[in-house]
Amino acid sequence: MLSKVRHIHSLTNIRRERVLPVVGHVIVRRMQKVSPTDVIVVAPRTPRYIMLEIAQGLNVSPARADELLQRQAGDELSEGDVIAGPVGLFQRVIRAPKSGYVKIAGEGKVLFEISAQTFELQAGIEGTVTNIIPERGAIIETRGALIQGIWGNGKITYGVIQPVSNQLLQELVPEQLNIGYRGAILAAGFCKSAEVLEIAANIPIKGLVLGSITSELIPVANSMDYPILVIDGFGSTPMNSAADGILGANKERNVSLNAQTYDPFLGKYPELIISHPTKSEPDLPVESETISTGKKVIIVSGPHAPQIGTIETIHPRKQVLPSGIAARTAEVSYGLETRAVVPLSNLEIIKE
């Protein structure tokens, strides 16, 4: 059975392809140093159009509305600029709803084009541009620590990592948050409270790394302006020991936090990268491997998550689980001579 590989490394070679799905303009060059929030590609967005009913808005005839127009086709306007009027006792006017352009004006109507902001693709990591993908993006490389998770709210940042405790085993609670964390990326065990996420936003922090989060908080987490990375899953489980150790060893170092959407089919994980200048040349991490005895794995769901252990035995036939489902299973050892029978589908190979 082939398994995706989740990477939790203290030092590895990291290469990331950052591309737009549409044609754009690449604004970086080969061998250029970039930070996670540097823009590497820009592309125009498709403009939006609004039909403004001038005659109806001013309560006049179309012919009279045309007389009251103060703008003509091609005029560029800022939000709030007067398009037509004033008229009547209360000096009624029609204003531009957003910044944009008058495309067509006449017969009591105005077709208004809202200015489209340029789409900007950020680098996502701190590193060096090693190759340019024309009109699409770039390949960026670095060396350092890598921690991949299973959920992110789609945002990117760069800042100093601050674990809230020496071991990330406990729930993050409001009493732990204070102004001393302003501008930091916090790391904690797990979160069950929307209040915590809102207090963190008001400090404000730059980002949040959690072992787990309750599924009810996903809409709140998605609404936050700062990135949130969940490493191990949903519920109330602490952070796995490998990630905990790396974060503790790199306290107060600058990290790149890319809480991109998890896409197992494209091999995209939300991730945290801590660049380390080094002359060593670690291998690029593999993206998939066959599950077999002796492999180190992380249990990604079920009562034993997020334990990290070693596969001792893979049962050749399906076994009926307590849930009544028949599945291929493996015996995994972890901790102090602790063993658990786990469905293969609940295991991911982990590289440390």
C-alpha cells in the first residue's frame, strides 16, 4: 500500500514550486533571495461591471437624467465621486460605488467598471529563487526545519515562533494570552474556544500553530486575519512529540508559516519552515512510500492519534474493527512498549 509521506524534519532540503493558474508577470529573478511575504508574480483580475440606473435613482426621465450626467465614457472615478445630479429639493446625486471607470453613459443609465485589484502571489517561504517558470511563477529552495500539518486557513505570514509552554500538551486558554505575544507566531497544544482565537486576533498575533482544534471552530478559524496551522487533526489531542521538539528547539527563531489548503492529491500540505544556513546538502524529501514493517508512522486518527511509532507487523488479511468495518491493519509500537492495532488508512509515513 502506497502512503503519502508527511514530513517533520529538523533539517532537510526544501524546494517549492509557486505558480499562478493564469498568465501573469514574474517580478523576481534567478538567485534572488526572497522572504515569505515577497510578491513573486502579479496578474490582473477580471473586472466587474455594475449597471447604474441613473434615471430611476434621481426619479427623472431618461432624457433629463442624461442632462444631469457629470461624467462621460472613459472617465476614471474614485469611490464617492458624483456621477449625476444634483436634482430636486434634497439635491439628490448618484455617486460612484467603488473606484473605477465609466464605460457607457446614456439613455438614463451608466455602465460602471469596478477597478480590479492585481492578484499577487507570495513566495510562501524564505529562500533563493533557483528557477523561473515563465509567466507563471518560480521555484524556491532553502534548507531548514520542516513541519507539515493537515489543515490551514489559507493565509501566509513570517515571524518569530513562540511556544506558549515547554511542552505543547495542554489546551490553549485565554489566560495564557497577553500583549507580550504581539507580532509573534504562537505554538500551542490544542484549542477548543472561539474566544481564544478572537483574543489572539486583538493582541494581535501573526499566526497560530496548533496540534489540534475542534471541528466546530473551523468557520471561526477561517475568518481570522492571521494564519492558523493544525498539525495533527481535529479534537483535543496535544501536538505530536516530533513537532513539539522542533518548535521548542527553535524558540524565538524566524519561521515561514504557509497555512495553505491541504490537497493530498497534489501533495500540498500546510506547513511551517524554519530556514537554517548550512553547508550540508540533505536530500530532498520523498513524497510517497510503500507502507511496510519497520517504517516510522504517525497515527492520524482514532484513539491513539497523534502518536508516532514503528510498524511491527502488517496483517495480511482484513480484520473486523470494533466499529464493524473490515480493514487492513498494522500493529504499531510507540512509547514504553505500548502497542496498538491501527487501520492502514489511519497511518501516514513520517520522516524526521
